Amino acid sequence: MLFMGKKRNLPKKEDFLKKALLEAQQSFENAYKGLENVNDPDLIDSYIYEINAANLRYKVLLRDVKMLSENNNN
């Protein structure tokens, strides 16, 4: 019989958040690399937007991971 308590559901959410953190970090790095290689003002604006969006997404996900970790320790 498999144990289906709360502890079994939490790793799924934690795994999802960690994967999303890595994806946000990769998006940030890709946008930053793209910004380094363009001269067109519209593309510069686009890459700056992507960098800011990835940075905000990373901050939110990191906050959620920390909150989940604190909740698991209680």
C-alpha cells in the first residue's frame, strides 16, 4: 500500500518550482546573450523586456520555493 499523505504531494510542487526556476534562469541568460549581439533599438527593447520578465519570474518562484521549504520545516 502506498502512503498518500501530504508529504507525498509536496515534492511534486517543489520539483515543479525548481524546474521553473531553472527555466527562468535560462530565459534570463538567453535574453542577456541576445542583448549583447544586437544593435537594432527595437530588438534592444525586446531583450530588455525579456530580461526584466525573466528576473521577475525568477524572484517570484524563488520566494515560493523558500515559503514551501519553510512550511515543510514546520
